[in-house]
Amino acid sequence: MKKHNFYAGPSILPEVTLEKTAEAIKDFAGTGISLMSISHRSKEFVAVMDEAQQLFKDLLNIPKGYSVLFLGGGASTQFAMIPYNLLDKKAAYLNTGAWSTKAIKEAKLFGEVDVVASSEDKNFAYIPKGYTIPEDADYFHITTNNTIYGTETKTDLDVPVPLVADMSSDILSRPVDISKYILIYGGAQKNLAPAGVTFVIIRDDILGKVDRAIPTMLNYKTHIDKGSMFNTPPVFAVFALLQTLRWLKDLGGVEEMHRINEKKAALLYGEIERNTFFKGTANKEDRSLMNVCFVMNDGMEDKEKAFLDLATAKGMVGVKGHRSVGGFRASLYNALPMESVEALVACMKEFEQTSK
Ligand SMILES: *Cc1c(COP(=O)(O)O)cnc(C)c1O
């Protein structure tokens, strides 16, 4: 049976990414050697790294003066690396969920942290607005897409201090005005690649403003200077990432991707609103195009398992909500086809018909 993959991460990748990567495991770029065994210094892999960095820049229209890095350690290492490199005295953070909370915890190891607003009072169902950012903050950190709670900041904010964003789960899902940010980062396993590679878009001139000694591997300068080749990069994951970037370019780039993502999300949110058995959990204006969170409607909570069973029987995978929200979560990442959203909607309609 065809599976519909709604996992939140690692998650669905384009078919062509899987095919090209599978081929390269046997024979990488005609070398007769597996992608898993090729030197990262070989000219064939250096070409992969260069093209991946360039395509990332092209697709997001990244201005001159920024570097694109592909590192290990996950977005979670960035939670510490950012304050290590950028927090001199004080940083401002917006708390929009579990990932922001973790980023805040790490930043506190390095200096004063001003949490300017939090939506924890409503289990992170909305994005706070109307807060004041201290002008003397070294930077302001946001999580643009809150993977667990299904909320998203869908525009690029204008703020009075340098802006840093965790875009793990919405990178390349929409056009972004990169010039409004000094640093954007994320684990690539949500929208771009298998686990193992972390992307960082960094404005080169922001470094050198803290006095502390920074370990070599945690210093952005090391990786900028060496083009992400200071140590062995995640060769396999970077190769797969490049295949996804090529797929995205062929499809028409981030504008086209965004148009498709809006259509997919509108279809599912529309059904959640129409179908009396379900209700969304996120504030309407803040809800995510990438992670759609919903629960059984009031008084129908006991039907949750029955719906999950039906979804499973129809080949849906990964629809169970995160334990901190409950209910259901369907992740509609770039590679998820419209057909899978239609299948989920059909499943919700069938559930409505058969469980009256
Ligand atoms: C998944 C996720 C992370 C954690 O990423 P790792 O690569 O596992 O460290 C951080 N932030 C957001 C928004 C995420 O979705």
C-alpha cells in the first residue's frame, strides 16, 4: 500500500533525492566508489559542496557578505553556538515553544537573556505580538516555525537589533528577506535532507564582537574560512541535500513552493474547520503551513484512537500529535505531495460518515 508520510522530522524527502542518493551509494559521480566511502577532499565531493552552497544562496536570494555553512551537531548545537559567538552582554529571545525554550536555556550560560514575550500561558498556541525588544540587546532570537505546536511567523520581522532565526522546519518553504537577519539556522532533516547536516546562513561581519575564547569547532569563523571543510562534513547528508535543492529549483524555486504549500495547508485547515469531529489547536492567524496540529472536537476525545486506527489503515504514517499537544499533527513539508493531503482529507470525511 502507498504510504503517506506525515512525520515531523526526519521526514519525507522528494523521490528524486532518494533515487539519486541510492544510486550514489553504489557509484558516486562515476567514480566507481560509494558516496559513503569517498574522500570529502575528492574533487567530485568538493563539487557537491560548492554547488549545494551556491544553490542554497540562489534559491533564497542570499545577498553578498553572507556564508552558507553545512555543519554537524543539529540545530540543538546552534542553540549554544549562537550565544557563544554573539552574546556579549545581553540577548533577547521570543519564547514560542519547546525549541525556543531550549535555545533560551543555552543562551543563559553565556550572559543575560531577556525573554521579551512568551505564549506558554496558552500552551504556545499563538505567536506573541506587541512586545518591546531592548535596544541594547546583542541580537533577538526567534523560532519561525514551531514544529510541535503548529504556529509560524510567516513574515520577516522588522526589529531594532540584529535578528537570528531558527528555521529548522520552514526553511525554503517560502521566500525570505535574508537581509533582515544576521543568522538563520536549522537541522536539515525537516525539509531538506536526511538527519546529520545543519545549515547556517551567517552574515560574515557579525563575528569578533565577543571577548571570550571560543573552541575551534564552535567558532563560526573556522567554518566560514574553510567553507564547511575544516573537518569532515556530513558527506552523505550534504549530497542528499543537494538533490533536494536541485528538485526545488526545477520545480520553480521558493515562490512556487510557497504557492503549493499554501494550497496544501488551505485544503487541510479547511477540512478541519468544516468537519465537526475535529478542531485546530493553533490561533488561526499564526497557524503553520508546515505542521498542522488538530484534535478531536469537544466531547469527542474518546474517538481519537479510532481516527488514528483508520488513518493507519489508509497508509497514513506520523499523524499522531506530539505528546505535549496530543491529538494529531500532519507535517506538510515541501516534499509532501498534494495527493497525500487529499488522502488525509478523504480519511477525515470517511471518519465523519462512519462514526455518526
Ligand atoms: C527539530 C527542531 C530542532 C532540533 O533539531 P536537531 O537537529 O534535532 O537538534 C530545533 N528547532 C526546531 C524548530 C525544530 O523543528
